[in-house]
Amino acid sequence: MSELLERERIRDALQRYARGVDRRDWALVASAYHSDGYDDHGGYKGGVPGLLEWLERRHATIEQSMHFLGNCIIDFLSEGIAVAETYCMVYQRYGEEARETIQVWLGEQPLPPGERLMAELACRYVDRFELREGEWRIARRTVVMEEVKASVELVRLRPGYAQARRDRTDALWQALGS
């Protein structure tokens, strides 16, 4: 029973990270890591404060972001150390203001009016979790990229549906009473 609880606490940290990035809640992202943690995200390699700055800068121009966490295998190496391999699909939408990111995938090609860059990223998080002061948090993360698909498309969202918001105006925070 104890191991099941510990696995759930590790999964909770993974989900805090995903929600934090998608809602641009950088304190929530930070809560998934130990303060001296290290992250290798490919485009960023370094400590947690730098990761948070890098994510905040990049995500300032990402209109929509959704991390979907899939298979998650957790191997306990000891009572206080675990390695988690978590599959992740990321869906993101970029407008012209995200020119730096668009150039990575499309070069100098401009976005036609009303169209956005849609990106699908398949990756795995390979995380070393450590239990410190009763908290399981990421001590070291490596993001292993599997595939990236990028295409220019019209936004097909219809009026009348709740639209994703990347701040405290999102339906989630309204439901939570924030």
C-alpha cells in the first residue's frame, strides 16, 4: 500500500508540472522540482530558476498548450530515489508573435492571415525523483524527443465553446473558485 501511495505522489508532481506549464503557473511548475534540480529540455539545459525563465519567455507567445501524460513507469531505486519514464504528447498553437519558434520549424515563411502554426510533440520525460523532507520532486529531468509535427492551419474553434485560457481566467480556475 505504501508503494502505491508513493507512486501517486510522484504522478502528482508530474501532473503539477503539466498543469503549471499549460496554465502559465510558474510557481506550480517550480513545485514539481527540487530547488537544486537540473533540467535538460534540449533547448535549455540547466537549473530550475533558468528553466522557469526560459519557459516563461517561450510560453509568453504560445497561444495554446496542452500536455497529455500517458504511460508512466516508476522504478524505485531505493526508499528515497525513483526513476520515472513518462510518455507525453504536447499540442501547441502559435500566432505570428511567436516568430522565434516559427522560424525553427518554418524558416522565414510568414503565417497567412487567420492561420496559426500547430505543433504536435511526442516526447518522454525521464526523471530522477528524490524524496526530501517528505516531498517527491524532480531532481533531474531529461526530455527525450520522439517526433515533432508542425503545420500551418486555420483555427477551427467555434464560438460558444469555452476557450482555453493560459491564465486565471480559464474555466479551471473559475471552477476552483479562484
